[in-house]
Amino acid sequence: MEWDATIRSLKGIGEKTAALFAKIGICYIEDLLRHYPLAYDTFSKPVPISDLQAGVLCAVRGKLSGGIAGKRIRALSLSTCKVSDGTQELSLTFFNMPYLKNRIRPGEVYIFRGVVQGSPGKWKMEQPAIYTPEAYAALLDTLQPRYSLTRGLTNHMVTKAVRQALSGEMTEKEYLPEDIRVHYGLTGYRDAMEGIHFPASMEMLQSARRRLVFDEFFLFLLRLRWCREHEQATKNRWPMRETTETERLIQALPYPLTNAQRRVWDEIQADLRGEAVMNRLVQGDVGSGKTILAVLALLMTAAGGWQGALMAPTEVLARQHFEAICELTDAHNLPFVPLLLTGSMTVREKRECYERIESGEANVVIGTHALIQEKAIYRNLALVVTDEQHRFGVRQRESLAGKGRDTHVLVMSATPIPRTLALILYGDLHVSLVDEMPARRLPIKNCVVDTTYRQKAYHFIEKEIAKGRQAYIICPMVEEGEMEGLENVTAYSEKLKSIFPSRIRIASLHGRMKPAEKNGIMETFGRGEIDLLVSTTVIEVGINVPNASVMMVENAERFGLAQLHQLRGRVGRGSEQSYCIFVSTSGQQHTMERLSVLNRSNDGFLIAEEDLRLRGPGDMFGIRQSGSLEFKLADIYQDAEILQAAGEAVETFLREKGGFAGARELPIPYKVDFAGI
């Protein structure tokens, strides 16, 4: 079966099912096979209740030892019962499952699978999965893929489609030269595809994943090399002169620039006035003051009579940047004519924006991906600033830079990437580091706790809200059933409504909401009309609420340290003391030790180095934390060794092939835009 065939060519997939697949970006066989599992369920033998351990995902075999009690707390339906394995009892709690009485019959044996909470004699599970002994026996000692889904699309439907696609007569899709595969011990491409979706063993999964991660890094770095060589030879078409406007703004700010900000601003100015086009990455921790450097670069551009563009990863963040620039313009009579362009605007609003951009009336355009739409035509675009580079990737940066001719590029990132990896990943950029925090920032107070601390944490959050503050609670999962035992946003937010007083306004936020809905919730929270926001990591970037003083992260062990540091950057943005509580459901000592790094330091780059050292190859089932870049599977932290190997392989490949001509000959198994290679 060819990769460019549509998924309608698979048996059992009609128009309605194809539409469901399309919602998660799957239209062709290629899309389906590269829709890698989000995680894998490993099914081990049931254990006696007497052998249970807190924080461990396991299965228990037992019968109901009484009836099922049900009650309703506002919108939340609770069902509770106890099961016995003949020696001890286990308490079970289910949310919004009123049909449970028809599913579990007294006297019959079931397998209950979930994360254990409590202590000996008081063990409990919340929302465990329920199996018949026969159904569970069929899953024993297997690795079952779990895919990212959408409403109406089940894991079984995706699994069935992938099996069918892999079982067909598929053209061999090997593209790596054999000497590279042998040197780095990489499995064949077809075997890797089989092994990533349906591994027969953990060894097979690790081998498959290593090959596919290598592919992603190899092709990414090949494109970066092309960008670097192309841009080094590009003459500066927009040489800028010093302007009094930038120094006037610096002197008018209510705070002095730090020495680090001054140093980086000098580097940016030198680039803009230099002979070659600027391609610079500015890395700095959350709150280090990168945004004002972007504003100064845009001001220098506007003062020279040219256009600048600032692309943010979310509409909320784009709007915040726009409002900040408007305030500075009005307060200090700056030569900015700012314009906001986002995807949620009406057709008429966008048309008016396009006219102002093309005429050159707007000299600084702030927005999201709408900035790179085909209809956005710039008159004299000289500078492109992308905020949070790891959210965009090279392709989108190129697309925006391509709106002008030989455009200067300034990339801003708060993602703490160790220098050894940054040199590989950002090989096409010069790197500046804002490594000093403004004196006005109060350090965040942190604590790492187990689940026994939850009630105290809830009480502390309630006290902070009573003072007029706001709080976040972060969960790694979205919906029930994605991965048993992890706190999920939809069920957890309902549970919290039964725990906190009714006066506390609680809302939930996750990535599967429509953009307008997400933006609406973020803006409502920003206005102070929501007290407690339960969210996935979509709030990692894109929201600035100085009034938020507490963050509680559930299942903290599922995240990398660098991402946890990014998350806590959402608090501590105001003048009040802020706090971050990391709750681990794992009882393992090494997990608590790893998380304790967050107690000892608020330095994101130190934490990133520790994360790299402590994780090593990493937890294969951990949550990816390197943002999108351009990777479906790879994570720069847990796959640092593979990243370095791919970097070596690219250098060897180009040397032996005599440059990029050889790249055009690679029979790459999926669509790769080599940006002119």
C-alpha cells in the first residue's frame, strides 16, 4: 500500500470515520503510520491487596464485598464500593458512572486496574479500569498502543486501521545509507514502523523508537545545515542606523536594563547594522526581560522606515504583546503603528489588516500563524521576531522570513536548553543568553510532596484565593481512559468543585478545546473572573497573569524538570510572593530526589543541565517536553545521545556526498521540505 493513498482506501473507513481521523490530522496512510502511540499499556499479573504499594499502577482480582453506593454533589456523580480478594478489601471510587450497578454484578470476579492510593488497610483506587478475567488474560505481558484521539474516534479504531495499513503490500521505504545504519546500530525502517506501533517486547520498542527518533533528528539537522550555509552568504539588505528612539525608550522605562540585557541588546544592534543578515537566538529564563529586547529591535526597524513582525504561539500572548506595544507607543510617543492579526478575526477584519500591511501603513505587525498566511503581503518586511521558537520550528520561521527578502530573524525562547544541545539544534543561529534576572523579581517558593499533602495544598490554595489571588492546578492528561491513574483535567475539575467552597470559581482548560474557547478561558482568567484554573500544559506559554500566586502540579513525576520549570514560570510574575507545589504519585526515592532539584534552584539553565544528567536516556513513557520543534516522537532531553549521533551522521553524510546534492537523492519515506535543497 502506497503512503500517499488516502485512509479511505482502508477497509471499514467510510466518509464519517475519515472525517474523525481528519480532525487529528490523518488524511493519508503516511499520516496514519506517523501517528505514533502516545503511550503503551503494560499489563502485568494481578497482585494480592496485601502486596499493594502507594503510587503504583497495578491490577487486583476480586469480588464486590457489599453494594454500590451512589450520591451526587452538584454536577458530579460519585459511586463507591469495596472489593475483596478473599483476604483484604480495597475501596473503589468512580466519577460520573451511574451505570456501574449494571456493569459489576455481585458474586462475579473482575480485574480492577488503576493507581493505588492510601496505606495498608486503607487502600483505594479512583476510576480504575474494569476487565473480566478472560479479557485481562488476553492482555497479559503485552504492550498495547494508546493513541491520541478525538471525540468519536476510539483507540480500537486507530489500532485496527494501523494494523491494516502495515499488513498491506507496502513499498520498502528505507532511505538511510547502509553504512550509517550499521555504524549507529539502527534497525530497518519497515521494522521500525512495525515495532513502534505493535512491539512484541520492550527491546523491540526501544529499537524502533531509536531508529525513528534518529530519522527525525537527521532530517531536521540536514535542513538546518542548509539554512546556515545559505544565510551566511546573505548580504544585509536592511542595514540599520543607530536611532535616538531606542535609547530614549530605555531611559523612560520604570526599571533599568540589567547588564545581561544591555549586552544582548548591543549584540542585536551590531547584527542589524552589520554586513550579513541577522539570525540570532535570544535565550533567557522566564522573567529575564527578553520581550523588551524584541521591542527595541522592532523600534529600530520602524524608526528606519521599515516593517517588523512579531509572531507569538497563542492568540492570548499575541494580544498581550500588542497591548504592551500600544501602551509604550502612547506613553512615549514612539514611531510605531501597531497592528494585531490573529486567526480568530473575521474575514472583514483580516482584509482590513492585509490592506494596512501591504500599504506599509502598519510598521509592526503582531500575531499568530496568521502572519504567514498567503494573503498577508508585506511592503518592506525587514525584521521577523518569533516568540518561543520551540513552538514553531524551522519551517514556520522560514515561512515568515520568506514574507520579506533576506529578512533579519530574531528568535526569543524561555526554553532552557543545555548549551551542548543548543549548539546542535540552533546551528543556523547565533546564540545570546540573558543570564541575569531583574532585581525586582521575588524568587518562587517551591515544595515537592507526595499525595498525602493534597488536602493541605487545597487548604493553602483556598487561603491564597481568599486573599484575592488566583491559582493553577496542572494535570498531564485530558480525558478519562487515556492512561489510568493519572489525574485528568475534565474529571479532576469536577472533583475539585465538590472539594472547594462554591464561592471559588473553577474552570478547566486543555489542548483539545477549540482555539476560541481556549482564548476565552485564558482571557477570563486574566481578568480575574476565574479563581482556580485546572489545565494541561497548554498554559506553559501564552498567559501572563501577575495575580496568580500558586501553582500545583499533579503527577509531577511524569514531566521533565525543564518543563516543570517552564510551567512554574506562570506564577511569580507579580509583586506578591508566589508558590509552586509539585505532587508526585510515585513512591520511588529516586523520583523525589530528581524533583528536589526544583527546590534547590530557580535557574532554568542549571535545571536543564541537571535534567539532562539525571534523566539520561529518560523515561520512554514520560511526557515529551521539548515543545513541537518539528518532531513527532523525539525529545531533545531524553534523546540527547541520539541527537548528537544524528549531528555526526549529517556531517559525515554531507562530507561523503560532496554537499547537499546527495540529499536530493535520498528516497525519504515521507514528505520533507528541504527549503530549496
